Amino acid sequence: MRKTLLLLVPTVLLGACTWGITLDEAGRRVRTAWGGDVSACRDMGKVTVSVMSRVGPVDRNDIKVRDELEVMARNEAAKLGADTIKPLAEPSEGSQPWGAYQCGARGAPAPARTTAPAGQGSTPPSGGTQTFPVKG
């Protein structure tokens, strides 16, 4: 019984790390501008969020940590009245700063594009490949 309990407790504790970090309703309306230009947006401030990146001697999965940081940043940015966030730096020891912006529908950051859409005189990217839409 004691051995089973010793094996079960660490498993439950490691699994509990993500409990409680959920995207709330206001956070669902906040976009993440990973590479988009937010220069046309109104700066609403900066939020710094943090989660546990280690549980004892064990490093948590980097992707889960980054996902949780984004969720928390979206939730906090919504409290500032922002509709867009952008990371200001890479995560470090479970903490990451984010810029909060109000872009609206017209000022939404556009994804970076190196060529025109297919069918509009586009040229292949530097890799020498070109993509075309599939007709359904």
C-alpha cells in the first residue's frame, strides 16, 4: 500500500500542473500576433506572466509551458481591454513578457507575407517551391 502511494503521489502532482490554467471567455477574443506588425495598434501596456517550468528536479515540457504562458497572457490582456498580444521576449524560467495592444478588426496584425497570393503574379519563394490552392 505504501509503495503504491509513493508512486501515485508524484504522478498526480505532475499532472496537476496544468489544472486551473484555462482560457476564459474574454481571453478567447484576444489574438496572438506571433510575427505580425502591431505598429498600427494602440499600445495597452505590458503583461508578464509566469508558470512553473520545473517540478522539483524535473523540467516540464517546453511546449506546455509556452502554451500556458500564452493562455495566461491572453487572459490578462483582456483585463486591460486589449484584443491582441505579442511576445516581447522568449520565455525564461517559466516567465515571459507580452505586449498588449488594441488593434480592432481594421488594425489586426497581418501575417508576414513574402510573396503575393497564388494566381496574382506570385513568384516562388527563395526555396524554389510554389503552392497552389486545391479545387474542391
